[in-house]
Amino acid sequence: MTSVLSCTEWWRSAVIYQIYPRSFADSNGDGMGDLLGIRDRLPALTELGVDAIWLSPFYTSPQRDAGYDVADYCDVDPLFGTLDDFDSMTARAHELGLKVIVDLVPNHSSSDHRWFQEALAAAPGSDERARYMFRDGRGENGELPPNNWESVFGGRAWTRVTDPDGTPGQWYLHLFDASQPDFDWNNTWVRRQFEDVLRFWLDRGVDGFRVDVAHGMIKADGLPDWTPPLAGGSMGGAGTLDASASATATDAADAADELAASRAPFWAQDGVHEIYREWRTILNGYEGDRILAAEAWVDPLTDMAKWVRPDEMHQAFNFPYLETPWAAEPLRAVIDASISAFTAVEAPSTWVLSNHDVVRHASRLALTAENPQGHGIGPNSAGLPIPELGLRRARAATALMLALPGSAYLYQGEELGLPEVIDLPDEAREDPTWFRTDGERYGRDGCRVPIPWEADSPAYGFGPSDAAWLPQPSDWAPLARDAQGNDSTSTLSLYRHALALRRAHELGTGELEWLDTGAETVLGLRNGDVLVYANTGDTAVTLPAGEVLLSSGPLGEAQLPADTTVWLRA
Ligand code: GLC
Ligand code: CA
């Protein structure tokens, strides 16, 4: 990429901070974060040094999936405030130089949405039903679901409706909760509605959209039965593939064939791309540099790159990177695979370690048992992490990530080193995964706990009262932002320092070159005038000579300790 492009196309190298509105900051003391709370805390993010914010949904919603069940795409839920509050928050962000990205949830609506309620009231075969995926059941009396698909949250992906006269009727598809009916994206009426939604938010000045389940909107013709090749239940993963498996071109081609053959008929269907080409045209019609970022759990990366071809979306979340363990060899493989796949379509690589759907990386990187994506961890999980080890690895992993060229995503609270909250009381849990699996999967509440701002305030300064929609751990005072601000060894200081250096050394627009470190467990790379060494092993190695710019943890005498990343001046 030339630097001219990088200057105008901010998203190629941006650091984008994910705000989970429920848990960021509460302005009125009801225990639920809100838009005015966000507005008033934005200066902390410019101080941190990020370029943009992405807000998870704050739209009208019965909150059965924390707002990813939208009942009105063009309004704010009273829980979070009003449209005026949104405008005020956006104006403040722009004043501070932060871009604003909102979440768009097009695969499904809430079952409370007027469009779905009208569909329920209308007859089979009607235009209203055609907005969603209604089908007759199988079996003599339609008592069996139309196919065998399972919901990402557990249980079957179909629910049978009761007709207005009280008799059992058709079934509707929901890849997620029963309260999240899937739209039929082959229906042009649905397409037109969403074009209006895009325009509504673009007109209000948003800089882009993070598109939820961007790989799921089109289903294979005939909705064929499908049995996953591997048990596991990833968050809509189109298959799993260890990045390190693509060692040779033949291996990669074989693995890609295998994946294509095993691909679920509801993920990554070719038809979705036409939708993004249409959306891209709409965005291009607006001033400024507005973007589409895909949440597309698609393997391998060469397939995911289709979402970011020049006339489609701008970015796709790099989940293969997120899913890579803390180990030099697979990290190097996934970084190489990412840069080559995205560069081939002229898109930037993105990097991400945490979000509202996964176990926070300060815990995840020290898990010692399998933890399929979306399952979460709780008191009875196997292989629970040692907190100190998790944090050490998380800091080292972040220091590596922020040295890579491309765009990076941060999830609120990771800059404080927050761990996953493991011991939430059962009665506090809200994730539909927990309910749909009868508590077999803990789900994602543990990464969604309201974040701490002030060590000595009620709810750690999350809001003006001691209310918090999920209970905060009693030992979080030292993790509060104000407690970390003046401590040069804190995780917050590490993030601030890394972000400032990343900007000063233009690492986001740089180029990566691998260095030979002579040790299998140590990654070495050069990005411009910065050398980076990451020791993923469990013993210290000799630290190459040079001026230390950043270190994720204390260094020994000429030693790079285990689970530590260092940046040196080249
Ligand atoms: C995406 C969201 C997740 C949500 C799901 C259904 O994966 O990130 O939080 O539950 O879509 O909308
Ligand atoms: Ca509130």
C-alpha cells in the first residue's frame, strides 16, 4: 500500500475500539450502560490512543440476545437513551477525532419486530411471510422441522408457530435464538428495507458498519440437511482449520477442498457477495471514507478474503488469528496466511484478540482444555487458567498484535487486563446459550461484565449508583482505570505506550519482514524501524542488543523472559 492511500483510507491502519454499550458506562444509575455514559467517557479513549469506536447494538430490542435481536433498526432502545443522545455521542466522538462505527444486524430481526409480527398474523404464502424463512414441516402433519439444522446457541434452528386459530402452523428458521427469526435475503423487499437502514445511519454521520453474521444471510437452495463434520459448535464457523495446516500449496488446496465440501448450507454461500456489492455502492455515494466490516467466520482465510474484494466490504475480522494459540509457529503461519490472503484482494489485514463473543484473551491464552468458541467458561469448566499466566501472555500477545501492519480491534476492558469473569452466579447469567443448553455451555456473559473506571467508587465508577447489570468481581479495584493510570508497569500504560509508538513509527502502514531468531518458540519480525521479539516459550532467551522501546513485562539482564514481547529500535 502506498502511504498516500493509507492517509486517506484511515481504516487500513486504524485501531478500532469496541464499546459494548451495556457495560461501558452508565449515566443514570440504572445499572445499564448507555449512550450518554459513553459520550462522557470518550476522552479516556483518545487518551488511550485509538482511532475509532465500534458500538455493539443499542437499537430498540427486547434484549433476548443483548440487543442482537433488533425490533427497530432506526431507533435507540430507551435502555440506552434516545436518537438525540446518539447524535450527541457521535458529535462528541467526531470532535475528539474518533470515527464511529455502528453494528448492523441483517441476518435476523427480533421476533418482536413489526415485520415478523405481521408475518405471523398473515397466511402461509403471503408477502409478509416471504420476508422470513417460513416453511411447512415434514412428517404427516408437518410435526417435524423442515430440516435438521441446529441453532448456533444450541437446540434446533426451527420453531413452529401457532396459527391465529390456535392450530400448529408453519415453522420458521432461526440460526440463533428462537427470538431471532432469519430474513429471506432472496426477497428484494428485505434488501430495500436494509438499504434504507444503511442510509438512515449514514445520513446521521456514522463512519461505517460492523456487519453481524455477514456470512449467513444466504442459505443454500432447498435448505438441505447438514451434519457438522466435527462436533464443536463454533460461532457460526464455516469449518475449522488450523492455520498451521496450510504449510504447502497442496496441503492448502486439499484443506480448502475439504472445507468447501464440509461447508454448512447456511454459511458462506456465494450469493451473499451481491448484497455487499450493492451496499458498497451506497457507501460510495456518501462523502468521507465510510466502511463495512464483516463478522464472517469463514475458513480458510483465502475464502474470507472474498468478503473484502475491492468492490465489497473494507475489512473482515480475523478470527483465525484470534483462535490461534500462544505459540510461535502457528502464529507465524496465521500472520503469513492473513497478509497474503488480504493483500491478494488489496485489503488490509485485521487483527483481533477479544470481543463480546469470546473468552477474554487474558484468560483464554492460558486455558489448558479445549474451549469451543461461544461455550464460555464457568466454575465447573476443565482447564481453568492461572490468572497471572493469562495476563502475562495477554500482554505479550497484544504487544505482538499492535506491531503488525493493518488494522487492529480492541475490546473494552482488555486495556485494563480484565480477565473473563468465571464465577458469575447462575441466576445472573443472561446469554441465551446458557438457557438453550440448560447450563451445559456457560456462554458469553463472563466477558461482558461492566468495566471498572474508579477503584473507590460504587460499581467501580461504572455509573453513579452501585448497580451493574452483571455483578462485578470484588477484587477489581486494582484493575480500575484510575488505579492503573499513573503506574508505568500497568496494562493500561502498556496499551497507551504501544499505541503511541505504533502511531509514531507508522507500524499500521508498515511492512512485515520475519527475522531468524534461532529459537523455535521465539518470533522475530521487523516492521520499519522497529524490531519485535515475542517469546512464546516457557524459558528465557537471550535478548538481542538494542534500545528497548516497549516491553510487555519485566526484562531480565540481557534476557527476554517467557511469555514476553519486546520492541527494539532497529
Ligand atoms: C454475532 C454477534 C453475537 C450475536 C450473534 C447473533 O455473532 O457478535 O453476539 O449473538 O451474532 O446476532
Ligand atoms: Ca443507564
